[in-house]
Amino acid sequence: MRHIRQINTVGQEYYGVVIAEEPLEEHISLILHPDLFEISEDEIPEMHQFLNTNYNLESVTKLQLKLALIDFGIMPSSVFLAISQIEDEIERETFLTLWSDAVVFERYNPSLISFAGTLGLTSGQVDALFRLASTK
């Protein structure tokens, strides 16, 4: 069974397994700490400990989101360019208002979900983005 394990627990009294769902490659533990965690296809030993790395997925501040976007390789300044290329005027103005004036971004806001698609982000990537943002 594929899983994420804590590297420094291999061969120790306990084996650290991160609670995660596929796609494992997008899990926040690997994004934030690639030196501490890795994907394994080995059997999970009898003596193991589950590590809970849940991060807030509900909402983040604008600053948290912008810092996480930079880590994702999306410059916050490029968001305005993406917004300007939206053909539908109502949709464009909605996203512009959201990006310019929102103080807090809610993960499951329908406008945010739609705009994430405009940026080419999958639902799993948006979850990872919010997890990462919640650590900023």
C-alpha cells in the first residue's frame, strides 16, 4: 500500500505514517518537508504510528494565500493578468473584486473554485495550496 512515511522512523521502534489520501505527491507533508517525508510502497510494519498533519482547509488570509501561491510558482501579480484575460465581463469583475478586496479566502467559495480552474489548478492542488497557506 502506497503511503507517506517519516524518513527518520524507518528501522526504529515505531514507524511514522502520515494520514493521507491519493494523490500522495500533492500532500502538504511532502511539499513543506521533502527532507522529512517520502512516499513508500513498502508494507507498513506492525509497530507504526499515524501522524496527523491536517491543516486548516476552510479559510486563509489574503497574505497567507499570496505567500503560498509564490511557493506554488504562481506570482500573485500574475493573477491580475489571468483575470484581465477572462472574456465574460461579470465573471472578470467578480474575480477582480474578490482578488482585490477579500481579506479572507474561503476554500469552498464557488467563485474561488471557478477561478482556480482559470489558473489551471485542480481541486487537489487547491487543497494543497490551502494547506500550505494555513502554515504561513
